Amino acid sequence: MAWSHRATVCLVLLGLGLGLGLIVLAVALSHHRAPCGPDAFARAAVAADSKVCSDIGRKPADSSGPGSLPA
């Protein structure tokens, strides 16, 4: 049985509508994230391939404390 042009257009519009509805639902649900407070990153880890790079990355984390950036 051959599809008519009108049936094809209706199916395409239905697919677009469902896709748009899923995108709107995903965006609406993605905004419910837990807020990051000052104690959110109280612990940290530094991983590198060499000890020199690991030491460079660890120094700012050790000296500045949680929640602040090095000057």
C-alpha cells in the first residue's frame, strides 16, 4: 500500500513534535542539579605522568586551602 503525501507529512511533523518534546523535557530536568557550596571540593587529587608535574599541581591545592584559588 502506497503512502500518500499527506500521511508522510503528518508522520514527519509527529516525529518532529515528539523530538522537540523530548528535548524540552531533557532541558527542564537538567536544571535540577545540586548547588556547589564552598565545601563541595574539600578533598582533591592530582594525577600526572611524572612526579615533577604532580608536585606542581599539588602545591596550589596544599597552600591555598579549600574554596580559594592561588594568587
